[in-house]
Amino acid sequence: MSFLQDLDAEGAFRRGVWPLSGGSFACVVATLLLFQVVEKDIVVATVVVFLIEAALVTAIVSTVGRRFAAGFIAVIISMAIGSKGAVLVIPWGLPAIAAYHAVSSATASVANIGADSRRRSAWVETRRKDPPAPSRGQILINTVNECAARYRDNDTLNSYPADPGPLADLIDCQGLSASRVDNDTARTRFTERDDGWRWSYTPAAAEPTGRISGYSVRAFEDSALGPTSLQYTSDQAGWVSEHAPGKKPVVVATPVESLRLLWQCIARIPAEREKEKQLPSEERIRTQWRTWSNPIDEVLGRCPTLAPVVSVDYDARSYGLITLTTPGVNGRAADTVGVYAVQLIPVDAKHFVYEVRATPRNVRGHHAGVVEYFVARDGSISYTVPG
């Protein structure tokens, strides 16, 4: 009641009367200055208003400077009446508005966290019921390798990126952003489109010129799924190693076995040709319809069992293609995890003696690295990693 009496003594409740006290004058000046500050920085204005109002409350409660505070408040009330409440909103209502927005944001944030938690729990439950999908991890790590190679090809220093962010900025590589391990805010994270595989990227130390000549990358299932059975690692050479608990790492997605089967077929063809020459003329005539446009056609024609692993490259028919796959899951067809172009190099074409070179054919999602394989005429298989 003493506060109201002070306000009455200042004349706050007499229409049209503004007390000519220090507090009244200070209020007018402060209001005019605050209007200027609001236009430039509303945050600063809010802080200043909060400090002023805190000081007024302290003065009223402690009685120190109460008359000054009463005059100040009296003018606020008078201006509020004259402006139909506008002054109570701006500037003197800014702390209350800020508090309201803070509470609203906090409430919305809590609600969003709850919704995200429920969505994540539902996603984890669904994914744990799915059978393992190692091919998804291989395809993911191959894609990271592909995009890293494209980044290097476009870089003026022929350098790999210093962090993973730029990889997802490349055309056809944007999908990497959603599966990057530190990007939990991705729009597709923990949805039906999220297969659960994540990747991390670590660049090698930069050279004095700033060039980064290598990197390592890891693909693994989201930690929310609990302990997982497989992880994949790779580097700039394109080697993809599979890590399983209790087992030594093994290199996967290589064409070695397919090349071995291909060479076994090539090695049999000279003997088959000689055998055909010994056939009676009538039988030899019946086999003359078999004409081959190039050596790879003849290999595939004579060895139909190669069909699952070797095919003709229809963009360059003198080449073959080795397509590496892993078993599909959930009824899907086999997943492709690598493609190699196969070239037959003649040693003695007349007698069908060839060596074989397999070169990575890098297409979207099927990055096979940079390692080239070579099969000598004796069947030995070697590889090279271009510098």
C-alpha cells in the first residue's frame, strides 16, 4: 500500500499530470533512447529494460530511491494510458515478451525431443527385426571413395578434402550428408529411408603445400542398434576390408575369384579349337555357324558358366565387365558393390593365348577403387596401385 501511496503522491493517478521529479524525467529520457536502441538491436534493448525494471523493483522494496522509482513508474503508467498500452509492449514489455518466447521455445523443444525419441525407438525396433545387410555398408563406403576421388580430380592441388563436409556438396553425392556419423539432424535420419549405416572420414596429414594425399574411411551401423557384427574400412586406394568379431580383416569386393574363373576358361579354348579341327567334316560344318565378333564374345560363348560374373560391356563390346555382388536381403536382388572392365591382351591371338587386365569401372554406388589387376598367361594374378 505504501507503494501506491507514493505513486499517488507523485500524481500518477491525476489525469494529465506528470510529476516533475527526477524519476519522471529519467523515464521520459530512457523511453526515447530505448526506442532508438530497439531499432538497432532489440536484444540489447531487452537487456537494458530488464536491468532498469530490476533496479526499480529493488528500489521499491528496499525504500532506497523509492520516490525516484515511483516517479519513473508513474510516467510509464501515464504513457501507457496515453498510448493505449503500446508503451507497455515496446519498450517496457520486452523482457516479458522474451520470457514468453523462451518458455514457448523450451516447451516446443521438449515436445520435439519427445517426438524424436519415439521415432528413433520405433526405427530401432524395426531395424533390429531386419536381416543383416552388409552390402549396404559396402555400397556406402564405395560411394564415399567415389566422391572423394571426384573431389580430388576437381581440386587445384589434386587434394582430398580436409573434412567430410565438402564430399556431400558434390553433384550426386548429396545423399552422403544424411548418413554421416555426426549429422543426427538429417531430415531422413531414423526414417524408413534410413538403412542404419553410417560413415566417418579421417584425412591424412596435409603436406607443406596444403595437399592431402590420402584418407581413411569407416562404415558401420548406427550405435543405437547396439553391438553390430560387421564394419568396413577403406582408403584412397579403394581397398575395402571387412571386420567381423573374432576374425581377421578380409578384403572384399575384389575381382580375383572372377578373374581366376575367366582365365581357366581362356586356357581351355586353344585345346577346344584344336579338337574342333579334328571333327569329321559334317560336324565341323555344323559348328561353323559359331562365329565370334571378338575374343570376349568367344570366351563368354564357350563358357556360359561365366555369365553370373562376367558380361559384355555394351559401351565397348571388345571389353567384358566383372560385376561384383553380395546377396540381397528382404527379397531384393543381389546388390552390386563393384564393377571392373576386363580387357583381353593378345600374346598369340592366332592360337588364342591372352593375358587379362581388369580396371575399375567407377559408376554411382559401384566404386571399385583404383587397384588394377593383371592375369599373366600362366594364370598368376597380380595387382598395381597407380601412384
